[in-house]
Amino acid sequence: MINLILTTSAQHFRVYFENRKEFRLVPLGKNKDGKNAFPDGEVFVKLPDLPKEGRFVVLHSGAPNPNDGLLELEIILSILKREGKRDVEVFFSYVPYSMQDKLHGAGETITAEDILRKLVSYYGVKKIFAIDPHFHDGAWLSGLPFQSVSAHETLLSAVRKEYPDAVFVAPDMGHTKRTKGLQGVQKTRVDSYTVHLAEDEALFGSLRGKAVAVVDDLVETGGTMIRFEEACKKYGPKEMVAVVTHGLLPEGVARLQKNYSKLFLSNSIAEPASTIDVAPLIEKALL
């Protein structure tokens, strides 16, 4: 039996797990106002019905409130530590600060690494899972009890049901590496804020008259996906659909819905536009 604690941002997975016999949902308590926050904005967490023993997994999505969410996660882990729970794991459906995974200049830190190491070293987390983390190839992951869970094939299978002849491409070489095979174009990062997307005539020309599925791990503002779509459509593809794991910002999701014929989006983050459920992937990874 897995004692599963859903943080506030992961409550959309409750319906899936509440009838799974291998899981026991541990409810979050509320304050006297029936909320998980105080009027001044401070986060409140209580686990009034904490089981005495067993394996504990905290399921957390790092959006839409990465800062409050991280604090809530830490308070939950602090309660488990205080109660002497030693078999504790964390599953991120989306890892907050995952894009801060490299050093781009002096005076910076690798925030994604710092967060994961703190969970292990201070709270005693035994294992960390994450769906399609941006830092898939980070050298700093070495030595951490970390497992990446891919939603890639789940998303692509959903596309193939509607577009059997779809050609899958990546909007940049970064996602080409993550997927180990999709064609993509070169994206140059100037600094932490600025990127340049090359126009690959050979790639775009090969997509003429075809249904094109553009696959990326996340959409924030949607800039990279939109630039790719605008450059590619000049070469006459039959149709273009967007395929994304993490819908980080609603405005980015809306831009993709506007520019692409259809959006295939997972529910790693609670987003109304999501159509692909990753809860089965979470279940499979934990069992």
C-alpha cells in the first residue's frame, strides 16, 4: 500500500487514484477558515490522518504557483520527517525551476539541482521521480536517487490515433536530444532570456504537404513553438499540430491553440486545455 499525498497543485489527479487499491490517499487538513493558506498569504499544511506506517509518496506539480507550492511541499516533508517517516518519495508531475538547470553567467546557481539535493539531504527523501524534466541530461543528476518518466510515447500515440501519417519534429535541438531522434532546428541561447531559432530549409521543405506534429517538453510563452510554426508554414505543410507535455503558462497555451490546428497537452499541470492524462504513467512508475 502506497500512502499518496497530493499537494494542492496535484489535486486534479485525485479522481484517478482514489479508486486504485494499491494507493491510500492521505488528505490535507485545512485551517479554521477551511483553507490551506492564511489571509496574509502564508501557506498552511496539516496531515491529521497520517498513517502510522508504510511507503509515503508526495505527488506535486510545480505550477501554477511554484514558490507557494515548494513551501507546501517542504512543510509536508517536514511533517513526515518530524513524525519519523523514513520511506518517503516525491513525484513531480512538473518540476518547478526546472529551466534553471544550467549556469549561464557569473553570480548564478543551478536552482533545479539545489532543490532536489535539499529534498534528499535535509528531508531524507529516498527517491525523486519527474515527468519529462527539462534537465534530462544534467551532469549534476549523478548520484541523486532520481528517475525520469517520459510522457513522450503517450502523447505521440494520441496524435497517431487522429493523424496516422503525422511526421513528428522538434522545434529545437534540445528536444531532439530529449526524444533521441526527432528532427529539429538549431536554437542558440544568447543568455538566460534570449534565444535565436535557425531556419532549416531542408527540414521545412521535407514537410511540404504533410501533417506535422511539433513536439516539445513545455510551453511557457510559446515563443519557440510559434517561431517554428511561422517558419515552417511558409513551406506548405498540410496541417500543423502542437504536442506538449507541460502547459506552464495559460497565455502560452492559448497562443498554441490559436496558431496550431490542434493542441495535444498532458495534464502534468492542471490546465483546462489538457487532453492527455499522465496519471497512468505515475501509477506505473510507482508500482
